[in-house]
Amino acid sequence: MTLHINGEACTFADPTPAHFTLAALIESLNMKPDRVAVELNRDIVPRERWPETPLKDGDRLEIVHFVGGGCCARFGYP
């Protein structure tokens, strides 16, 4: 199965279709679900629907991983 993730073709061993969900993909990529937003074929998929959202060959995903941090000093905070 080939998925296009953030513009790059990624090949996965052919999984059982009913078990290869968006939630399973995020887990296989070792991403923390609470720090990720996903667009599947140009539609944002709410996190609560990931376990029931099947993926199929050729799907296009944009995955955004939120990263915290930075410096507050320029705003007057220690």
C-alpha cells in the first residue's frame, strides 16, 4: 500500500484493510496523537474518528506535529 504523507510517497506492507486505520498509522509512526492534526484527502479528520477511519492505497495525508517550546524572554518573562 502506498500513502502520500506530506507530499512524499510512503510504502507500507499490505495490511488487513479493516485494521489499517488513521489511528494505526499515527501509532506506527510513533507520533503522540494529542500533538498531531491530520488532513486526509483534503479533509481534516477529527481525532475521535481516527480509529474508525480506514486508509486505502493512494490516500493523501498531511500530518502536522505540534512542537512546544521557545523563549519567553523577549516578552519580559524569565
